[in-house]
Amino acid sequence: ASRAEAGWVDPADFFCPVDQPGLLRDDYAPGDLKFDPFGLMPEDAKDFELMQTKELQNGRLAMLAAAGFLAQEAVVGQGNIEHLQSMYV
């Protein structure tokens, strides 16, 4: 199942309120897709919340890094690969 199918109520569902688009399912916790083949998801609710926070911080850091790539490209006028190639040629 995709994340959208696991987390959100289907808009075509009879029980989905029309005035609440994007309604999450009652049994869904963000980040819990019931797929954990290596058993890394914490069993304790407090540890799970800590893992969620770590994942959010990691995603935010990745977005800042992507913004840095775009800023560098805007300033230098070259893409990252081209910039690296020009440095080592």
C-alpha cells in the first residue's frame, strides 16, 4: 500500500467528511507504514516519538542542503557536477 492509502481517508469513501479533505485515519501514526523488515522501529511510544523527531530533523537538514545546492548554482552559474569538474580539471 502507498503512504496515501495507509495514512489518509479515501475521499471517495462514504464516511469521509466533505469539509475535511486530507483527513488522517484514526489508526495511522505519521511515519508508521507497518513496514519494518529489520525490526528497527521502537516498541515504546516515547522512543517512537523520539525517532519521529529525529527523522523530521533529518528531513529538514536535507531540505537546507538542497537549498544550498540551488543557491550555489544560482551564484556560480554552474550545476554542482559541472562545478566539481571544473575544480579538478
